[in-house]
Amino acid sequence: MKDDSIDLATLEHKQIIPWGQKFVGVSDENYSKRNVKIAILDSGINMDHKDLNGKIKKRFNAINTDENIIDDFNHGTAIAGIITANDNDFGIIGIVQNVEIYDVKVLGENGTGDVKSLIRGINWAIDQDVDIIHISSGVETNSVDLEETINTAVDRDIIIVAAAGNTFGLFVNYPAKYSNVLSISAIDENLVYLSTSGKGKIDFSAPGKNIISTNNKGTYEHYSGTSFATAYATGVIATQLNKKDINSPNREILKDLDDNTFKYDTDKPTEMYGKGILIN
């Protein structure tokens, strides 16, 4: 049964492994070496979703620091579900379990945000000493301040994974376009590049169509786009970090990612597919 034909209401009573998780591989080992700290810079996460129970470590509203976080765009909750939905008797299972999520709201109810909020969110994540910063949003033109903030995060040994953007092949958004950020495009169940994906500086591709994940209402729905593909990449990278000694530099694993990449049987344009699909 394809994921897009699954009755989502049944997920209240049974757990499934969505097609993306089946492809990239779910980490079923409870590694004890470290708990990977992931900052999800997005629209916020519904921390009351029962499939995300216990996963949110800290929260920060980079748009308005005086307001509580609500995922009113229904986006960040799905990202968290792909990465780390609980392995239980219902819903879905995320890619990796041994993680702590740092929920950073940088997108408003319409899915829009500004560079200042993004920078504020990145700086907060740096202060929390996270291992990975996941960014689903982006901007078309370069910002010197954003680039400097990204460089600061990288200098602090933080791995940054960002969506190429749903730009219909016209360009790749910043910060994904920076050389020291991993840029992710989206593919479907047949491993075909989504025409809506950004094209240009692509490092890896990942599942990004008909993705079942958690939503802001406490249930489940389908999602598509490079944001959700990026969550798969973040999940795989977190799994690889999970295996490393706690004193190992985070960014040291980047040179080994080729060993965790599904290479296509035929030549694919790297500006669309990157080096391949990150897998566990």
C-alpha cells in the first residue's frame, strides 16, 4: 500500500513506517554514546503531540520572545515527526530516537519569516551548544549578516542542514546555497527529482513527496517539499552522530557521509540530485 492511500485515521491505533523512513533506514539501536541536540528552526512544534512526547528540550520564539510557541503554520511539527516521532504502538516512527529537540520559531502563521528572526534563532541555537541546526526556510538573495552568523555556527562545530527551497528549479535559497551548509533537494517514491525543488548547489537529495508525519492538530497528514526532505537528511546525520564518541568533532562526520549515501544507478545531474540520498 502506498503512503498516499493509507487511511490516516488508523494511525491512532497502529504504527507504520512511512516510505521515506523505509528507504533511508530507521535507527533501531539505542546508542548510549550521546544524545544529539537538534535545533529545528521552523514554525514551531506542537509539543503536546503524543508522538513527540518527551522530545522537546527547550523552546525559543525568535519572532517574538515574549510569546509562547504555537505551530500555527503546521510545518515544524511535521519536521520533528520525520526526525524523531516516538517508537510506540501508534502513528509513525521517526528516523532516530536518541535526540533532544530545540524548538525555534522563525516562521509565522503564513509560513513567512525575516532574516533577522532567522539570525536570532541561529544565535540562540549556538548558545545552546547544539550539534545540528535544521533550517527549512530561506531567502533568495544573500545577506552578509546571515552568512556571518552561519560561519559562526560552523566555527562552533555545528552541522547546518537546509532546504534547497521549492523554487521550481530556478535557484537554491540561502542559507542552503552557502558552501558550508548542506543543501537538500526532494525526490519522490520512484526516486525522481521533484520539479518544485530548487536546482543548483545541491549536496544530497531525500524523500520529499507524500510524506506522512505529525501535524499541529495532534494527528497525521501528508506533506511534500524540500523542507521535509531536509528532515530526512537531518535524521540520518543525527543517527551517524549518535554512533560517535561524545568527544568527536561533529563536522568530522561530513567527510564520511559518502559512505552513507545511496548512489543512483544512472548518472543524475548533481545540480538536481546532489551526491545521492543519505541513508543509515
